Amino acid sequence: MVSARRDSVLVDLAIESLRRSGRLRFRAQGTSMLPTIRPGSQVEIGHASPDQISAGDIVLTKTRSGLRLHRVVEIGAGSLVVTRGDNHLHNDEPCRAQDVLGRLRLVGPAPRLWRRLLRRFR
């Protein structure tokens, strides 16, 4: 319960930071965007309104389970946006255009420690 509350607060802080400054930086987690974004890579998200998003863009969306950084595969009727991780075979559940928080601007390398750990597991 405490972890879920903490995660919710972190999501709210991230959204507020993006809203106020127009950008958000964080370290990517997970492998859903391999090979485009490696785990531990530093990413920068820039604010983008729904009309600035197109298929092929990598966007940050708010979902029931938190935040998701995936590629837009389709923009459907009724302002629904369909995303999918580059490393996935299935699409994500469609989200509303207003749930798209921003678009990927930059991807930086994973810190050296992450690179060493990743080499060990290859």
C-alpha cells in the first residue's frame, strides 16, 4: 500500500514538473523499447499537445498503472492514441489524447555501472 501511494506521488510530481518546465528527465526502466531505448538510459520528454503527436513518435502517457514510454502506432477516431513498445508484438490499450503527456526529445547513454551490469548478463 505504501509503495502504491509513493508511486502515485512520483507520477504526480513528474506530471507537474513537465507541466511547469516543459520537460522531464528520468532514467528509463524495462526492456519494452529495446533496441531504441536501453534500460538505464536517460531520456528527456518535452511537452507536446495532442495535435503535435503523430504515428512513429515516442510518447509518455499516463496509464492506470503509472507512466509508459512507448511508440505511437495509430491515432484513431475520437482522439484515441494506440501505442506499443518496440520490443512488443501487441499494442497497448488505447488511451485518450489528453493522457499523452509529452514526446521523447533526447536519449542519453546508460551510466557506466548499468553498462557493466548489462554486459555481465549478455
